[in-house]
Amino acid sequence: MSKPSTLYIGGTADSPFVMDAKMANRHGLIAGATGTGKTITLQNLAEGFSRISVPVFLTDVKGDLSGVAAAGKPHRKIDARVKQLGVDDFQFRATPTVFWDLMGKKGHNLRTTISDMGPLLLTSLLELNDTQSGILYACFKIADDNGMLLLDFKDLRAMLSWMADNAKELKADYGNISASSIGAIQRKLLVLNEQGAEHFFNEPAVELDDLIKKDFSGNGLINVLDVSKLIHQSPKLYSCFLIWLLAELFENLPEVGDADKPRFVLFFDEAHLIFDSAPDALINKIEQVVRLIRSKGVGIYFISQSPMDIPEDILGQLGMKIQHALRAFTPKDKKVVRAAAQSFRPNPKIDSEQLITELGVGEALVSVLDEAGRPTPVEHVYIKPPESRIGPLTAAERKEHLNNSPYKGRYENITDRESAYELLKKKAEKLAKEQEAATKKASQKKTSAAKKKTTTRRSNRQTPMEAMMKSAARSIGSQLGRKVMRGILGSLFGGK
């Protein structure tokens, strides 16, 4: 039996309000003040996509979206809204759910590598200046030229240390390398490491196919990424992860043409964190990805308190708009309300600017795209309650769910294959042993005066780390092996 091709959002005073799934890859926005029902709307839409066989990825900022994995329970407000909307087939039921966590605490570990993240996103994550950014790009170039993988933090730090110790030899090929700039980068890496980033930059990296699955009944899996702690500890890491995920999807998914529904949809809560303090170059890349990724069958939905949190060029690409209540206590608030009202196609029956401040919880102004791709006139919509639980799972319920997950055991244990750090360490240890043996042999043959000289030479002998750097320097320009491809930073972000 084929799945329906429409999403039931809710109802107006006299009719149901639905969205054609064919237009769901044209992206969307859910906005509104705290406590007005944005999370319930997000949960309802995620359920709707799952029911029509579309896998979903959503970020759980407050820790209360895990309830999608359990059936809801009757409540007088839910019962009243269902009766008001006249929903005949409403039933409390769970949705197929997989839990993820960048820190590996409340879900399967979700990781990527330093190479896959690339210098552009790392520059933004570390908040580097132009000089420091240039050194980071040089670090990736040197790793490429020598066939050395940058997988985790220790790979990146080892390469940076080597660059500092061999700046003179590298200057001709890679430009001036300032020891103070490298020191600044290293300090920022330490701070990021303290925030838990070492859990994210490692292997095994997540397989994108594991995020785009259906269950045996044909329902799309809902992937819930817990970021309740991350968003406070390292909001930059949160935003860079989301940008990386979008770019990886764009890079790897094939074109789908004019499909009857999306292949995959993503909901990004606290969307303003993606754009706050991001450099113009990065925002331009995000705009590019948002504009082009719909041809891959991917829909992106941003959730934020105000539509003004989203850059104008990106906001103009969001076909569906769901605006919950806004408060207008100050002149600035009134400006936001006016801008939100003017973003809708007018409806002569509705004063959008006034109604935005009067909407109740679970009510919204909504506009979607019609079959021709045109925005529909704004409507006052009562949002349908979700059929799954409103509120989080208990710790015991989450643990049981993880134990029954199809991905149990796949991402828990870190694999540390041979990469830049290990290669340089091996060379350093080998060189150190050779120097030790040569020095010992020479000391047995030389005169007492020569022995004194040897002793002086020994006192100046390089440490294993210094030897490692010297050995690596000799390999510069040798073009060992094929160069490392970094997906998003290769063809899309110009990192190669």
C-alpha cells in the first residue's frame, strides 16, 4: 500500500491544512517566542514525514524530543484539539527512532574526522584570524602532499608542531609560518578539546546511509541528535557540525529530479547559532548549499525565535513558514513582528501583524507552497498534536532503546588507524635509534678528545619528537601516495 503524499499540519477554523510533500524539499522555517509551541510543531512534522516514508534528522536542544520514540497518552488539551480538528484516524503511537550524541552519552557516537571537516569549517570553529587561517590551510596542504591522514586532534597537533620546528625549510613552498600563530592555534585546540571535541573528531565516522533508513513497515527513521549539553558547552561545534552535515549530504547524494516527496529532511533547532559570528564566506557557502541541496531531495527546516535570525538570502529560500506568537514589548520587538507579518503572502481575511501577538499556544500563521511552487495566502492554523509522547523518555527507557538499536556496537569503540601522528612517530623513533647506535659506535673508537666532542654532540642530540619533525621535513616535496580527498572541502568548499 502506497504512503500518502501530503503532510497534515493542522486545521483552520473551517478546513484541514495540509502541505504537498512534493514541495517539502523547498525548506521551511518554524519561528516563535519561547513557550508558544515550536517544539510540538516540529514533533508533529517529523512524525508526518516518517509516516510517508521520509527519514528525518532533528537536533534535540532541550532534551525533550526523545518522546518521539514512545506512544503518547491522552490529555484533556490534546483530546480537545483533536476533537476541534476532527481528526478521525488520530492514534497514540511511537515512531521508529535512533538516538545520536556527539559526546556518546545519550546516543550512538556521531563522529567525523579532521580531514573531512576541513580547514574552512575548522577556521570558523576555532575563530582564527587571516594569518592563522593561512597556516591551517598550509597544514592540510602539507598533509596532502605527503599522503598523511589528519583524522583526530593528535594528528593535527603533531603536524602543527612539526611546522613550527621547520618553519625555515617550509617557507619557500608554503609561505611564512609564524611560531606565535601556531601557538595560538594550539591553545584554541586545547580549549576545544576540553569542550569535548575529541569525541567528535575520530573514527569510525558516521555513515550517511545510516541516517537515511526506513523500518520494516516503510516508515522513515527519525534520528534524534542530543545537543542539550553541547549547545551550552560549545555552540560553535554545534553550528559547524550542522554545516558539515549539510555539505556532506550535498557532496554525496545523487540528483533525484522532480520527486513526489523528499529523500531526507533535517530540522535544526536554535538556528541562530549557525549564523551568529560566522564569517561572510561561510554564510555564503551555507546559502549555496541550501539553494542547491533541494535538487538532491533534501529539505531543511530551521527553528528559531525570530525569522530575523536567518540571513535574508537564506530566508527567501524557505518555502514553508510557520510563525507562532511573538511578543511586542519594545520598538525592536514591534519591528520584528512587522517583518514577520510582511514575509507572508497577504490574506484579506487576516491582519497578520496584529494576530501574531494574539496567537495562543499551538496556534500559528502558516503558508506553504502550492503545486506550482507559489506561496499560499497566510492562514491561521491550529496545529495538530503529535501522536508520540510530548516530553522526554526516562533514562531507563532511553537505555533500553539504545540496547535494541540496530546500530548497537557499530559506533561505540574508537578505531585509531595509522595516520599522521603514527607515521611521524615511527620515523622519529627509527631515526632516534639510528643516531643512538651511531653515537655509541663512534664513542668506542675515538680518542679522549674525540669522546669529549661526542659527549657535547650527545648533549645536543635531538629528542624523539625533534627527530620526528626532521625526518618528516625530508619527505616534503616527495609527493607520497595519492592526495587526501576531503569531500566537502575538496569540490564544494574549495579546500583542495
